[in-house]
Amino acid sequence: MDRRFLFLLIVCSIVQLSRAAEVSALIALQNKFEEKRDEIEAPLENLASTYEKKLNELKDEVQQIGDLKKALAVQKEISEFRDGKNSVPKGFTELVRLRSIYDRAYTNLVNDASQKTILLTRAYVANLQNLQMELTREGKLEEALAVKKQIDSILISAAKSKSKTKGDLIGHWTFDEDGRDSSGMDRHAMLHGGASIVKGKIGSGSLKVARGQFAEVVHHSDFNLDHPFTVALWIYREPGAFQESWGPIFTKGDGTWRIQANDQGESVVVHLSTFQGLLGADNPSPLEDGEWYHIAAVFTGTAIQLYVDGRLEAEQTRGDQVSIRIREDSLRMGNSSSNPIKQFNGRIDDVRIYKKVLKRGEIQSLMRKDQ
């Protein structure tokens, strides 16, 4: 398997244990886990094979017409791809288009495989724990100890995997049932003030907030994003509810970044605090009550961009690279730790933070996840 995909899996190290072979139920569980893990991994391997096939077809085409420059460009991409490099290919339009298609598909499969692997590993550990209890009740203490060592090995491996290998998605709150973080980083959100889970846009639920209600994720150093990043979410303005000017929707305090209502409370704006001054992008059109809108804020390093329903609606650019101010404020949805009196009245769903720039096609792909 290509090493670029290894981070997707919470690797389960199968330790050589004395007498482990005697525990046939343990071996059966291990085999079942590995079989299911291979099923999760298969779409990623198929994607890589398909991409390499397309690259080789493109290489043959340009060789047939005698275009050495293009042939070398494709050959370079093939070599770098096999070596696990993830650079944007340089060259002609068709090569760039192929890589763009691959990157979009890869991002979607990574997110899906990560969540499936987490659920699979949790189920595997639960089954091992049940097996350990059964063996203990039967007095098979050495076999039970072998299973316990296997459980410990999994948990240690998972912890190392999480600390050393973190993907671009560093926070994902679906609010289908609660404030659980689905990114695998375990940065769970706590609901305050009577905030509730109601019918949503994506999945089965969304966060509903009004006066004094919000969800909060405590500060973590992972959220000290002083480099390009993307924040994306769905919002719904409650019909007939008063929307405050500068009402906070998703914020990391007023001193870092915030997505909020504009000064009239009728649309949405993103503000980013930098050492070079405030960067802001304001959607020019009002948002309708009772309608879902997909909002994405993208910091590229020199600009802040605001996408509404997959369209770039506003952008402010600096000439040079800017530095973001870092503060240890908590993340809040529906509120701000800097100004808790202000409030958003509505629903918030499928909140995501990526530590990279998402392109327009990737943002539009997030919107289609409800279909």
C-alpha cells in the first residue's frame, strides 16, 4: 500500500504474544478486522491506480505527437506521485486538470475512510474487551492476558498515530446527535445555555442556538492557525428572529478570526486579525430567513475570501504575506468568547476547519454531501 495512505488507518500492531495462538477467538477477530480495514482502504488504492493509468495514457499521447516538454512534465508527476509527494503538477492544462480531479476525489475519500476506520477500530476494541471478560470468567487467565495486551497495543498505536499524523481536517462537528468531533482529533464541543440538536441540513441534526445558547470547543494549539486555512459550515437564520449586528456565527474570539453577521445583521462577513491590520470580506447580498446557506472562509496567506453557496462573493487581498494574531480563545458556534452578549439566532451544521486552502471545487463538493 502507498505510504501516503497509511495515516488514514489507526494501525493495529499485531504483537507476537506467547500463547496468543491458543486464543482462536482473538485470531478470528484480528482476521475480521483486517478484512474490513482492507475494504475501507480499497477505494483509495483504486483511485491511485486510476490516476496513474490516466497519467500513463496522457504520457503516451504526448509522446506520439513528439512533445518532449509535456512528456517530461507527465513523467515527473508520475515519479513524484509514486514517491508519495503531493506537489501541484507543473505543465500543460490537461495535466493540471487530471491532478485537480484526483485531489478532489482524494479529499472526499480520505474523510470517508477516516471516519469508517475510527468506527471499525472502536468496534474491534469493544469486541476484544468482551472476549477478555469471557476468558476471565472461564478461568483462562493467560489467554485473557494475551487479549489485554492486544487491546493495550491498539490503544498505544492509535495514540501515536493521532499525535504524529494529523490530516488537513482538524475539526468537524456534524451535530447529528451531540457536539462530537468527527475529525478524529477528539476536540468535542460542549453545548451551553440550552442549545439543542434539531433537524439539520447535513445528516440527521444541526445545532440550534438563540439568546445565551452556543456550542464551545476549548482552545487547543492545533487551532493556532498562522498559515493558510479554511473554515466551512452551513447556517440557517431562524424565521422572524432578530439578528444582531455583528452577531457571531463561528468565532475564535474577536482577536483572531470570526464569521459573523454584518453591521446590519442581514448578511454575513468574515474578519481576520493580522499584524498588518484587519482583513475582512463582506457578502454584498442579504440572506433570507428560513433558508440554508453554505459559508466558507478561506485564508490564502495574502487574502481572505468569503464563499456563499460555493461562489466567491467577497475578497480582500494584501500585497505581501500576512501574519495572523494568535490568541487562546475557545471556538464558539453562535457566540464569541470576546463578546458573549452578542448572539446568532438560528441553526449551524457541518462545521469544518481545514489547515489548508480549499479550492472552489472542493468547497462545492462539501455542499453536495447532503445529496
